[in-house]
Amino acid sequence: MEVVTTMGKNEYDIVIVGAGCAGPAAAKKAAELGLKVLLLEKSQKPGEKNVSGTCLNMAALVDPDLQYLMKGPIEREIYEMHSLMVAPERTTMFRETPSEGIILLSVRRDEFDAWHTELAKKAGAEVKLSTTVMDIIEENGRVTGVVTDTGDKYFGKVIIDAAGVNSIVGRKAGLIPKRKGQNMILYTILNVWLGEEVVNERFGNSIYYFLAPNCQHKTWPWIFPKKEVVTIGTGGYMDDNLFKGDIKSVNDYMQNLIDLPFIKEKLEGGKIESWGLHLEYDEAIEKRTKAGLILTGESGGFVIPFLGEGMPEAFFTGIYAAETAKKAIDANDFSAEFLEEHFMEKFNENVFLQSFRYVAEFNKKSILTMLDEEIAAMMQNVIIGGGFISNAIHSNWMKGADEDDMSLVQDAKDFYEFIQPYRQVGPESLEIYKKMRAEK
Ligand SMILES: Cc1cc2nc3c(=O)[nH]c(=O)nc-3n(C[C@H](O)[C@H](O)[C@H](O)COP(=O)(O)OP(=O)(O)OC[C@H]3O[C@@H](n4cnc5c(N)ncnc54)[C@H](O)[C@@H]3O)c2cc1C
């Protein structure tokens, strides 16, 4: 029987560029909404180069939109967070554990992104791997398609950009501005194979954060254990002081870090699997939509680098972009105003996203004016004072009181009330997790 379709071979409701975090989430949701979807990815296997985002925040995954992700390939459940301050005069270790449940889920991106893309395919999305988008097609000010490295053209009523920090789509569309050094973080990442038994013994279910002289620049190094491998990351904001004295590249920060006796011991006998560089953008983008186009995940600036978080932001914004595209198709309105309104409406309602944005804005402003030693002191306050969110609220509240500025106090109070549901979700998360794993 002949299938009757009103669309040509290379025409889709939605074309999505990038199968990292945001792309598969958008493709799966759009296909579930009954749309004809094409997902394009430049790698041979989704996630094969995405060694970056590795720990999924459970506080986000309990959102009904994201619970399905708990069924994915999880390498290790993280119950504890250790923060180690190595200052010349003293070394301090703090341990943070939640009252119950899991803080983070550690994943390998090569496994996780491939699994997620397969879910999108099962939902009905068409996936083309080893396909790099080189350009966009614009007609009368509206983005209507993309051109690939083989010269093929694919058209969509809505194009979703999920191509990450270096996205060519957002840049070609004029939405991603030229980036300034202080808005970029350059990370160096090391994967060390130790074997499951050794990782269990030396790291268990804990992640580690460090603050140590000459090991980072205005950010904080970390070690995230997977099943058999541990991932170590460090780097810094690309301002004029990233390289100074003996630091000639971010690899020097990494070398200093892994030379710390505490870390050296933990990595002893390990084999380096990979050592790579990654960029992260740290600034809000003014506009994430143009007629026919929505920017999601890291291409849209939905990432909080100082906290090392961007995967939930990418999943959420991918899903919201798909829902917005469906609304646009139903209303036959592809204007930037329509897309922006519906996309940001969902974003602004999300308590998790708002909490982290509040914290990110606060941190960004403060850390760029601080010395690395002052950042270390701030981190101690964060840990002692009950985490990033409490610290941001408390500091803004106190600043308002200090400067006699009641609007700052009021903002902090309003925000405190807004995030209450998010803070109460903790005890349920373990139950949801168990249920999802049982259904896997
Ligand atoms: C060092 C480091 C550590 C991090 N750790 C964490 C963490 O622990 N937890 C967390 O939540 N977040 C973490 N993040 C942030 C997180 O990795 C990102 O925010 C997240 O991956 C963004 O998802 P995305 O879908 O927007 O982009 P990506 O995950 O980068 O996916 C983009 C995809 O698009 C593809 N692509 C790019 N250009 C094209 C093109 N032209 N044509 C076709 N395909 C293309 C890429 O191959 C890739 O698959 C970390 C980031 C870094 C740098």
C-alpha cells in the first residue's frame, strides 16, 4: 500500500541538529507528539566524543519529564560528595551526604547518548549519524532548513539547534554572539582506567571536588568515578590570568592536580584512556529563538559551568523546544515571538532550572571578581552553610540588609519561597529511582 504524505523526501516537521543531551530528548518528545522528525549527528556513535557531562543531578531527574532517563545505562550511583581544600598552610576535607537517597548518577556519555538516541528512534524519529551540518537555509528571514557536509538539504517547519557549545547553527543564525574570554571556561579532562574493583575500593560511591593552588583558575577540579574508569577535570575561565607564572596551558593545572599526594595515591596503577580539552560557555544568550529556529542546551547558553552542570538544562530545554514546535505547527505560527513566548514560559515555570539560574548568576558575579584563594574560602562557606542555593540566598539577603536595600532582601525571600517544592522532593527520589530501574 502506498503511504500518502504531504511532505517531500527531505521535508520534516522538525529537524534537530546534534544527538548529545538536548537532541535525543527533543527528538523523542517530538516523535511522541506525532511529528515527523529528523535527528542529525556528526559522530559515528552519539556521545563518542562527549566525555564531558558525566554526572546527572537526581534533583532534576525526579521531574516527571525526565524520570525515564533513570532507566538508562548508569555507571555508578553517587551518595557522597567530598570537598578537599589543599591550601599551603592546611588541608581540609568536608563530606556532604544527603539525609537519604542518591545525589547524582554517574554515566559515560558514549553509552548514555547512544541509548538516548535509540529511544528517540524507537519513538519514531529518523536518525542520521556521521552527518555534519555546515550551514542553515533561510527564506524571508525564517530558518527553514540545514545543509550537511555532503551538500544534502533537509527542511523543517522548525529547526532545533542542539549542537552544543560550538554550534554552527546558532552562530550562522546570528543568535550566538562572539564570545569573550571571561565567558568561556577551558577544561582539560582525563579518563583513567583503574578497573571496577579498584574504583570500588578507592572511590566507592563518592565524588571529589578540590581547591588547591595552581590546580584551577576560578573554577574547581573534580573526580567523578564511573564503573571502571574515573574522570578528572580541571581548567579555568579564559580571562587574562588563565595562564600565569609556571602555568603555560590548562594541562599544567591538570598535572599539578594529579601530582597532589592525595590524588596520586588514588590513581596509582591506573592507565590514561584519554586526555582532552573541552570548552564551556558561561553567559546567558539574549535571544534563543529566531523565526523557525530554537536554540537548546549549551548552544542556547542553558548551562551552569561553575557547578559543572548542563545536562538537565539540555534535557529540559530539548523537551520544551519540541513542545513549542508542536504548538507552532498547530497554530501555523513560526515567528520568533511565538516560539520565544512558549519556550520560555515552560523554562520559567521550572523550579529546578530557576534555582540553578539564580545560583549561577550569583556565583558568576562573585567569582570573577575574586582571587582563587577567596573562591576557596567561599566554597568552604557553601559547604558548611548547606550548599550553593542556601549560600546564594543567604548572601543576597545579608547584602540587602547591609546596604539597606530591601529589594535585595525581598528578592531573596521571594526566591526562597519559590524553591520550597524543589527542596522537599528529596525523600521521594529514591522511590522513583527504584521504580524506574525495575521497569528498565
Ligand atoms: C568538563 C565538563 C564537565 C561537565 N560535567 C557535567 C556534569 O557532570 N553534569 C552535567 O549535568 N553537566 C556537565 N557538563 C555540561 C554538559 O556536558 C553540557 O552542558 C551538555 O552536554 C550540553 O548538552 P547539549 O545537548 O547542549 O550539547 P552536547 O552534549 O555537547 O551535544 C551536542 C551534540 O551535537 C553534535 N554536533 C555538534 N555540531 C554538530 C554539527 N554541526 N552537525 C551535527 N552534529 C553536531 C555533537 O557531536 C554532540 O553530539 C560538563 C561540561 C564540561 C565541559
